[in-house]
Amino acid sequence: MNENKFVLNSHHDGGEWQFNTPAMSMVPLLPNAPSLAGGLMNQITRSSYLSTPMVEVFSPGQWNHHPTSSPNMALGESNFASTSSINSIPVGKPVAISPRGMLVSTEPRIFPTSLPHFPVDSAFVERAARFSCFGSGNFSGINFFGSSPAMAPSNNEGIGDQVQKDELLQVDHESFNGSTMKNQGDQNSQIGNGESRVVIFPEDGLEGNTGSTDAALNSSSSDRGVNKRRKTVPDIERDPVQGGRQSSSETTKENIENKQKVEQINSKQTEKNGKDNSEFVKEGYVHVRARRGQATNSHSLAERVRREKISERMKYLQELVPGCSKVTGKAVMLDEIINYVQSLQRQVEFLSMKLAAVNPQLDFGIEGLLAKNLLRAHGSSSSATGFSPEMIYPQAYPSQHNLVHTGISAMASHSDTFRRAISTQSTASGYKESPLQVQPMHIPWNEELITQMAYGANPSNPQNMDSKADDFAI
Amino acid sequence: MYRRSFKDTRSSLGSPNPNFSKPMVALRFLRALSLVRRSGLGACSPSYRARGIRRAAYACMAASAGPRRAWSRALLRKIRRRPGRGLRRPRAVIWRHRPVGGGDRLEVALRRLVPGGGCMEYCRLLEEAADYVKCLAMQVRLMQTIVDSASHV
């Protein structure tokens, strides 16, 4: 962002903070994306156009921004996953599925076109938002239809090596078996109780199948008809491709056909190796296919999906926690995470104590600013360029933006009415512009505000505040 | 004092922002700090003030993380519940989804650390923990900056 605007001399650390934090906040994401993407690309060697969606997919922070775009993310991941699966299968059919609303297209992001096909209700949006958080393209069940009934953890590794194309996470599942099993057992028991959903899709997995029953059931019941309709199309699509194996080769888990499919899957085994036709369903149902050599039990499949989800999250956590990239093993990783969280909390305590000790010195500046800012609550909206450069600061901030920032920050931080004015203005003028204006300007604001606090007794302050107030730009 | 700071943080430009809106967090925090300061000039003892500041820090962090996060909701709830609420309304659902077991020592520890981590599944717990870690780190950096610049001048 605008790190070049930073001042340097005395507030080097502050600048450093601001400099670092945008980068550092990005750092967990961007390396996350390449690492995950790299891991993914190792297996999914096919398409080149997958690279971009993968990088976008694995930036979990974006999904928080706009709920409207969250379905996009979900669809993006679905697109990614489905395209990945498509790549493994030389099938041109999935592209035809796109009219159904499934983003199986060569284009990485074609959300606006396919969104209308989705029954985007609020529950779905919420689930999709949660779903898209963690690169859930992996969850598209890159599971192959296994041939061996035994579901042993040892099989996973063997299968993992086998299935390079679609295996996304090479994680040792054993350590997670204990924890996942119990969760799994919980979910599966719930599933077996007549719930229409058999598989754990990432959305519901995020909320918990147990938890999201109401929302999911509502949406599922409303979409049951649509599901059926949609399900038939993929089946039809796949028929020519897979011949007679269509019914048995897929473990598509949708509302009503789930149980029937489960029996089919359990009874039959495919000789397809290295292929999966996982498609992302519209409401976030994950079509999971058992991997070759693995159990085709619905439970095991669900567990595998869950394990992969968990490993995905663990990887993300690994990126976040510094110094954990070399650590292998869930237990050690968890330990590190716990230690890190504890240390952060201790740091918060310590810093708050420090702030409490330091605070009385900053009183004057704050009070002065508050008084002045409360007087003129509504800053007139003018451009920042019209700013008078005669801000008298010892640090001699060069850029005008800094002054605006200070004004903005000072006024915004100390005046409720002004905040409301900002909010109303922002909402009126469209929220997009104001943050775009405000946020890049806010980056160096921290130092100015603090210096203002420090130099509260500065006689030049009043006129500075006046000029700032007049030229305040929102 | 604390309620006021929370209300301010809520009424501000808060949207379900991710924790990338560091300026927003800083804004909120500084506002809360000023409020804390204004409340009787620090309420006598530094330790009391420190506790107030810590609470404000967590509140700002949770408020800026957005209501979409389970941990932020739980954190805000915990903060607001503290001020001497003697009688608690019997809530219909407190523990919504009790996770199975708890045999994993690490998992239990993580649940205790992350606010609101008692009700989540393991998968969700990891996700919330990641977000919580990110926000915490940002908050720590922010406070460090403030302290540094305050001590500089």
C-alpha cells in the first residue's frame, strides 16, 4: 500500500509498524496462497489457468469483505476444485454443466454469470462465506472411489502417493484420527438419523452439521427439488463419459439420493484410478468420491473430507504462527499455536499495563483535541489536495495526506457525531469510496495522532485543527 | 465507561470488516483509550487502568473483527457481561453444540484460549483460532506502536 508515505525519523518504529503490518498482514495470506497453491499444483498439474484462481482462492481474508462476494469465493473454490477434477479426467462435459450453475469452466472467476443459478439464500451465503475461507477447493472431495473396503490410515498414504493429481493434502491422518473420529462419529450419527445430508460439505462442516441443521435443513428442503434436477444433469453428463459406471462411480451426496448412493457405493467398486468427479453443489454439498484403494463407506469418506479440512486449517495456522513452517506433526504444531496465543495474550496484558503507566502524559493532547474536534463535528468535505501545507509539526511531515490523516483520525476518533457523519456520508456516497479514500490515508495516521497527543500544548495546534477541519475530506 | 467505549466502537464505521482494517482497529482503540483516560483520570490506580485498557483492547479487536466471527461475538459477550451483572437471565442456549470428547489435551487448551471455543467443532476451532491469532497479533503490534511513540516523545 502506501508505505512510502511514512515518516521516518522519530517515529521509525511506528512507521515500521504500519509498514510492516500491511505487509505482514498480507504475509500470512500471500505465502499461504503460494504454499497451498504450490502444494496443490504439485498434484494438480493439469491446467495452467488454475494458478490464478488458486492464489485468489487461498486468501482467506478476502471473504470477510463483502458478503456478496462470498458466494463468489465459494463458487471460485468450487470452480477450482471442479476444474481440477475435470483436468484429471479428459472430459469436456463438465463445461456443459456450467449452465446449471456450477462453475466448471475454464474461466477462473465467472461468478456473476453463474450466481443467478444458485439459490442464494442468506444461509447459503453465510455458509459459503465460511466455506470460502479456507481454500476449500481442496475439499471437493478429491477422494477417489476406493477399491478396498478397508479404511486404514495406511491406505491414505498409499493412495496419496497414487493420486497425485487430485490429492491435495499430504497429511498424516493418524494423529487426527482420534479427534476427527469423535467428531465424525458425532456427525455421522446425526447423519444416520434420517438427516438428508450424508456428506460433510465444507460449509456445513464449518458450522457443524449438528449446528447448522436448521438453516441447512431449511435450505435443503427448499432446494430439494432443485437438487434433484441438478443432480440428474451431472449424471446425464457423466454417463457417456463413464459408461455404465456412472451410478456406481460417484458418491454424489445430495439430499435424497444420498442413502441410495451410499448403498451403491458400498457395494460396487470402480476400477477408475486417479479420477474423481467431484463437483461442487450449489448449496455447498460436496460430492465426494472415494479414492482408489480406500473404503467407500460414507462414513470414511466423510471422515476423510473432514480430515482434509482440518489439515487445511492447520496449514493455514502454520502460516500464521511464526516459526512453525518447519514443524511437522499436529501435536507439536498445536503446541506451538497454543504457546503463541498465550504469549500474545500476555503481551496484551503487559502492553496495557505499560499504556496505563504512560497514559497520563498524553492527557493534555487528547483533551485539547477532543475539545476542538467536538466543536466542529462535521468537517466539510473538500479535497485533500486543498490542504494548507502550513501544518506546523516538528517532524515536518511532508505529504499533505498526513495532515489529512491526522485530521481525519483526530476528529474521527474523538467525536461520535462526526463518526456518524462519516458513516452517513459513506453510506450515502457508497461505501466503496470512503474506505478507499480513508484507508490509504489512515496508514500513517497513527504517528500523527500520537504526536498530536504529545504536542497537545502546541500553540499552533488550534489553527492546525481549523485548517484541517475545513479541508477535511471524506 | 466501558459501555460507552463499546457503544462507540459499535457505532463507528464498523462493517463486517476483516482484520485488515488496521486503521479501524487503531481508531477504535485510541478512542477507547481516550475514553478510559477521560473516565476520572485513570481511576486512581494504574492496575485498574491497565485492566480497563486491556478490556478496551479486546473490545476493539473484537469489534473490528466483525460480528461474523464466533470468537469476536463471544469476546464481546464476555466483556460486556462482566460489569457486575448479578442475576443472569437464564439463556435458552448457552452451549449450542457441545463438542464430543475433549480428550485431546491440546485441543482442550486451545478451546480455553480462543474465546468462544468451547462450543465449536474442532474444524471450526482451528479456523477461529487462526483468525483470532491474526487479530491478536495486529492488536499487539498496534499497542506496541502506541507505547513506543508515546514513550518516544
